[in-house]
Amino acid sequence: MMKSKLLCTLLLGGLMSPLAAQSDKKSPAALKKAAYNVDKFVAEIFKRKKLPVPKVVDDPTFLRRSFLIGAGRIPTLKEASNFLEIDDPNKREMMTTYLLQSDGYRSHMQNYIMDLLRAKERFDNGQGSDASPYMRFITESIQNNMPWDEFAHKLVSAKGIAWEKGNGAVGYYIRDKGMPLDNMSLTMHIFTGERLECAQCHDSPTNKWERMDFYELAAFTNGQGEMNSRIWRETVNYVNDEDFRRSPLGNVMYWMRDNIHYNTLGGGGDGRIKLPSDYQYKDGDPGEWVGGKTHFAKKIRSSDRKNSGKSRDAFSDWLTKDNPNFDYVIVNRMWQRVMGSPITAPVDEYKVPEKSLSPGLVRYLMRLMVDLDYDLKAFQNVLLLTKTFQFSANPQAFEAGVPQAFNGRQVERMSAEQVWDSLVTLVAEGPDKLAKRKYSDHIYYKGKPVMVGEKTMAELSREVMALKTPQEYRAYAENLLDKFNSGSKSSGKGTEMMMMAQKSRPGPARGIARASELSSPAPSNHLLREYGQSDRQLVGNETREANMAQVLEVMNGHVEKMVVSNRGAAVYNALEAGTTDADKVRYIYYAILSRPPTDDEMNMLMRDVIDGSRDSYQNLVSALVATHEFIFVQ
């Protein structure tokens, strides 16, 4: 009966589409065979070290580990009891499929990618221009499981109006507007594992990159600029009024600059760049034009004369096609994400396979990534199906030189998002079904929707980009001001649509929601930030360091208010699920620690803590959420 219950939960609950319907190379059988091949390479490492292959962890450890890695949260009481209380040899494989087809996977992966790209709610242009088209592009790309090579190509080749449907990738360059050289360094860092920061100013003393190499790469993405901004500047100068900016019309025109022009990227790359005035090496002169040139993989170059403006496309092709750096870095990132440690450290540095402990494994994984068409969900599915993912750590292996990457997950504190989402799981019975973040294309002026049902930001942007003269621009702005002023007078259907627009306003979700649906990043005093959420200023800027603020959050902060003192919290469903005190204790353990209590724990609790009262169970919940076992990934 319990087996049937789990099958209904996993296969008939509407959370997954049958994997068998996918292509043969992504079928369950093919993914399982790939996992077996990975395990063979890892077993060979232990054979060379003359060590036994580690044992796999027990069901409770696997359950909790899988949920935290696959869905970014602990399992609910129902999910834990369904898994733990059946005896089925395929239940681990079934659970992996369930997790990867759940919205929890999208939510957790979204946090990861947004951290990697340093994506934020608003762009850092002083005015805090709305970055929602970029955020929406990332969210929908993960939701639709866009292949990693296609995703990277769209980012690096982006151009046009960000507000256009599906064109939010333009935000990748807008995020670093005014810093194109830094953006190039980050592109190489994120996607190829090459560090060029030093080479911006001088030949790098720590690696192979020279200053000329950097500028030859930067030439491909050089020539970035806002669309039709010249007409805007000419219009403002044409007005020539010191008080103009503070006037109603001036407010509208500067709003147009910050919300329309700022969210555009013109051209497709010049393919050439001027060397800086302080260039100090014999291979070039200050101010000299140099053409684009790559230095590894399938090399390409452009002319040092201005080309047709398509060099970003060429660079994106080079970056994502037949590029071993690109393949290796994403393989290493996904291995660390699932196994807890990278194959080679640091995770974002390219190394040839021969420098790893198992060159054969690295080459196999790189081929697998290509064969799976850069489908990160399918690739992670393979890793989650391996025995390697299920290993328990073997101290003897560490002593023999087997790195953490192949020897069971390192016990580490949850990420900030895992902490928050696990607390949300204790509060809400269906954490993945909570309200989702919404992104709208409505026009907002001074924080309020205007022209709802009449025009969208995409339509408005296209019209502004088509203006040819300062006179046209000013007349358009004057008309827009009239429209904005009359927007508050709408009634009937217009008022109803405006109320709907208010509800869909991009911004922090209200109430309880997954971390992916909240403000990105969270405010500085939020639990997420207290537990080390990235501020999205630098790549890899998150931390898992402990601090006193975290202790206070558990004692009398979010944890106390959200969970312990919340009589409606889902964790207390355990009191309804159990008919005896022992059952209720067991279900509370399922809900919080994803395991049953040991005999010693049960005996102690029944003797000294549980007296059948609500307060005694509340004390148990308070104690368990404060344990290291709750806060750590095992």
C-alpha cells in the first residue's frame, strides 16, 4: 500500500513529464548507463589507491541530501514519510526523477545562476533602472531548461531592446554598463575559466595572459552604446533650461533615459579596439587600433578595420562551440554543485584533463555534456543517479590522497537559500506551490502603472527608438506626459486592468515564498543576508561563515517567529498525522531532520520532554531546528 502511495505521489501528482518521452540519449536507461560509466571511472581511482569503494549512505541521509541538492530545501513531512516508509529497490531513482521535474529544481537552479551572473533587481546606474527583463530571461531560461551553450550564446551576443519579448539577455551587458573591459574579464572567468583581470593593465605575472591578448579579446565586444541616445542628448541640449530637469516634462524625459534608453544595447560589436594611452609594451603603440583575436580552442580573428558590427556573434560562436574550456568549466561547476567539491580546484579555473586525478573521467564527462546538448538538468540527473553521489566519506581515502570530489559529500552548512527554503518548508505544506514572482511589461511612472491596456514598455521603447529629431522627441515626450497624467483618471475596465497591473508589479514577493521569488538580493537585514547570501557584486560572493546574528535568528528572530511560535506551521501537521506520542515525535523528526529518532532519543524524549501538551512538542521543534544536524548538508 505504501509503495502504491509513493508511486501516486511521484508519477500521478502532476509534477513531472515522463522521461521516456525524451530523446534516446536522455532516456532513463541512457542516463542510468551514463551514471554507471561515471561510477566505473571513480571505482578505478579507489582501485589504483588500493582502497575499497566507499559504502553508500542510508535512506534518510540520501533523502535529505537529494532534496537539498536537487530542490534546495528539506523534504516535507509527507515527502519524507512516503520515501522512508516503503521498501522498494528503485525508490532512490524515482526520488531523483521527482526532484528534477519539480519546481523546486527551477527555484534552486535559479538562485545558482543569478549568483553566477550577479543578477540584481535594479541596475547600478544611480537611478536603479528596472532589471526585470533580465531577471525574467534568466528565470524563464531555467524554467524551460534552455541548453547552457544556447543560454551563454544569447547572453554574449545580445543586442537591441531589453523590453522586447524574449530579449532580456541584453541585461548581461547592461549589468556592467560603462565597464566593458570588466565585463569581458567576467565573461572569460564565468564561461572559460580564464582569469584576465590582471591583463587589463599589464602582462599577468601569474598566468599566460598578456595585455595585448586581453585587448584582442575585448575588441570583439567593443562598441557598446545605448540606442538613439544621441537624439535624447540633443533634445535636452535643445531645451537649454537649467530648471528643465525638475519640470514635469523634464521628469518624463529623464525617466525615458533611465527606463528606455538605458535598457538597450546598439550594434553587434566593432571587432576592433584602441589600445589605451598608457599601453607600455613593444607589440603595440598607445592609441593603435587592434582587431579581435582569440588565443585557444578554434581560433578566430577580425580585421583591425571597422567591420559590419557582428563581432559579438562571432565571439559567441567561438565561446560556445568546440571550446574545451567552455565544456570543462561547466562540467566542473555541475560536479561541485552535486558532489560538493569540484573535480579540480578552484571550480572556475580551466585545467587540462591530465591535471586531474582521473583524466578519463574528465574527458568522458565533457563528451557527455556535449552529447546531452548542454542540458544541465539531464547532466545533473546522471550525477544524482551515481553511487558516487551516495558515498559516505571514508577517512582512509583522504589519507591515501583521494580528494573530496570522489569520496562522499563534505559536511557543510546549508547555503543561505537552502536555510531559508527549508524554514519555508516547515511553514508551508507545499513550498514549491507558493506564489511565484511575476514580471510585467506594464509601464510604471513614479511607482504607479500608467497607460495600462494601451501600451507596453516594449511598444513604448520601439516608438522612442524610431524618433529622428529633437523636435520629434520633445513632442513625443509632451504627449507621453499628458498620457501619464491622465492615467490616474481611468475608470471602468481601465481601472480594473490597472489594479491587475499593481498586483503584477515586479518586486519582493509578499509573505512566505521561496528565496528565488524574493527581492534579489534580499535586504541587508533579511535572514538570507544574515546567513551569507551573495550581494551579487562579485562572482562567488556568497559565504557560509557562522556569525552571532545567525544565533539570534534561531533564538528569537525569523526561525522563532516563522516556525516555532507559528501554530499554523506545516511542521505541526505531525501532531495530526500521529495517533500516539511516539508517532508524533517520529513525524516531527521526519519533518525537520528527515529521519526517525534513534531509540535513545525516543526514550529520552518520552521520559523527560514529551508530556502530550502542545508546549512540549513546541519545545521539541525549537530544539531540533537549532541543531547542527538541521543546518548542515550531510
